Amino acid sequence: MANIGVNKVFLIGNAGRDAQVKSTSGGKSVANFSPAINEGSRDKVGKSGQRVEWVRCVAWNKLAEIAGKYLSKGRLVSH
């Protein structure tokens, strides 16, 4: 039996725009959205700064419908 690994990532950020929901030709819902993930840091002299990273996410079926209903620009996105 092959070993199967599971990776889990938790993303917490704010939606950069409203989730875009579309349907496939087979009738499945798909939503695309991009949360902005902020990361605080300090350089060698102690000056603080922030870096923003955009993560492209895709949700399918019922989760896509929920994302389309609740994810609008600026709303908190977690998980």
C-alpha cells in the first residue's frame, strides 16, 4: 500500500474582489477569489514593514455557491 501524505494550509486574509462564480458545462459551480495575505516583518535594524501576498483560490460545488454569496471585496477569508 502506498503512503499518502496530507498537507493542510490555513489562509487568513481579506478578499481583493468579489468572488467570481461560474458554472461548468456539466452544471457544477466554480468560484475564483484571491485573498490578500499580510505578513509583518522586521529588517536587521529593527524597522518594521509589511508584505502582501495574493493567493489564487478555487472552490467547487456547494462551497463555490457559498463563496459567491458571502465573499465580497474586503471581507475576511479564512481557511
